[in-house]
Amino acid sequence: MHRVLVVAAHPDDELLGAGGTLIKHAENGDCVRTVLMCEGESLRYGKNSGQDEAISEAAQILGISRPITLGYPDQRLDTYTLTELIRPLEEISREYRPDIVYCQWGGDANRDHRIVFEAANIAFRPLDGQLTEFYCFYTVSSTEWAYPRSFVPDTWSDISGVLERKIHAFQCYKSEVREYPHPRSVKALEFAAHFWGNQCCLDAAEAFMTIRRILK
């Protein structure tokens, strides 16, 4: 059994980048936890927008426990020192002791995403040999809008059998669903999964970039 941890800036980022992979981990009997750094609603939608309910409903569909929410303000992580963001992640690392971590890519267009990666890259450094795999995922409407475009995947996860559940979980976040051809539309997410999958002759996949992998 693996102890899997996902670190994301905002609610829905976790399932956009790794939702299908998390379903597979849960089905394989792995212990899966998610950390959401920001509350993700006050800046854009105001309080009582339904985000809290969406977080729980999406996790239930994915088959994982409800995410840990740290409650930092949306789009304001740059008002904190990096140490203030690293500290709670280090506490989670000590308590949970993950051996696989997934996080957002540090080159995304969204500044919160970049800062979360910086903090996670330090908080989950391989000090005691427990953490053996650290990957970054692709977040639609952020990773592809960055410049320079530096996300180069080297790992593909076959989600052909669970893509429908991933899409269903995303639809819990009603405020985030856009009309096609926006990257966060249902059809575009399906196309993206097929795009990544077809690169490896799979029907659908999620793509990751390896930060560290320790072979024992």
C-alpha cells in the first residue's frame, strides 16, 4: 500500500491534474490524502458559493477522504513568506509520511500554483528516505497559458477506465465549469485526456513531470 498525497492551490485543481490517477490509487488500496492550500472562493465568488460542498462531493466520487483545507486566501499566497507556507506542509509530511506526492507544476501561469510548488518542493524534500516519488501535474487553463512553456511530461497514467468518474467529480464544482471550447469545459477535459493518452496509444491519460524518483 502506498501513502499518496496531493498538494494543490485551489479546489478542483487536484482533480483536474490528477483526478483519474487518484481514483486508481484508491481502487488499488492506497491511502490517498489531498491538501488544498487556498479557500478558493472569496475573491471570485464570495462566501457561501457552494465550494465547501463541492469539495466533499468531488472527493466522494473520487473515492478518497475529504481534502485538508489550509484556508489561505485565494490569489494572495504571495503576501506570505515561503516559510509560512512550508511549515504546515512539513507538519502534514511528518504526520502522514507520504511516499508519493503529486503537486502543481512550478511554471504555471497562475502565481498561486508556482508558489505552492516552491513550498512543496522544500517541504517534501527526501530527508529520511520515506518519500520516493514526487510528480507535478498539468492544470488546464494555467499550465498551457504559461510562458515559457516548460511542462515536459515523462510519465503517463492510463485513466481510460475512470475518465467518466473524473469528469463527474469536476462537475461538482459548478462555478468552475465553462462552455466549450474553454479548457475547463467538459468536452475540452475529455479531449485533453485523449490527447495525453494518444501519445502512448492509450484512450485517455493524465501526464506528469517527474521532480524526484528514488529507486530502491
